[in-house]
Amino acid sequence: MAGVQTLELEIQVNMTADRFFNTSKKKEGNFTDKTEAVSVHRDDPESNSSIQIWNFIVDGKMEQIKEKIEVDEENKSVSFLALEGDVLKQYKSYKITLDVVPKDDQVCIAKWTWEYEKLNNDVPPPTRYTAFVADYTRDLETRLLSES
């Protein structure tokens, strides 16, 4: 097998980097109509990490993931490392990192990076999840802009 591989996705978001980052690092709640953080298992304020279980709909199917979430306040970065769940039926390891990069005073770039290792060569890259994250980012942007 090829070992750890990466995918990247960049999306321009029409709001400040601080606002998008602060929403992206939240611990629980319905973020969009396709996602829900159902429980926080452990929240460690000293390390700025937590273990969470999420339910989400991808390709019309409900999936669940238990992941370790680490927040880097200084660099406006959040990483999501899969510990258990549907995604690990195809991938030996699976991690997503969101870097929120200011573009100007009212616009930022959501840079999503996947690091994954397939269980076998027949497993496709996680493009169904990149499509889900693109939709999630747009849905979150729409919801936040409607709250303004």
C-alpha cells in the first residue's frame, strides 16, 4: 500500500477568520442540518482537546465518528483524528485539519487537509468526505451569515 496520503480543499468563506474559526472549534450542537455533535467524552482545557462523537449524513446515509479534536488558537487550526466509526471501515488512519486563513477583513479561506491511510488498495480516496465537507462549509457559512 501507499502509506499515508493527503487531499486538500480550499474554500473562500465570506466572513472574518475569527468568526469562522470560533464556530468551527465549538464543542457541541447542530452545526448544519447534516451534522450533530452528540456528545463530548472528555474535554481537556489544558491541552485544548476533546473526544467527541458526531453523527453526520454523507451520500444520504447516517454515519458516526468518534474523534479527538485538537484546537490551536494561535494558528486558527482545528484537527479531527478518527478514533472509531464508519470511516475506519475503509481507512487505517484518518485525520482532517482545518486551517482558517484570513484573506482580508471580511473574507477567509477554509483550508481542509485530509491525511489518510487506506486499509487496502481497493479503497478509494475519501472524496465522498471532501464533498461532504465542502457542503458543510457552505451550509455553515450560510447559517452564520443569516444570523448577522
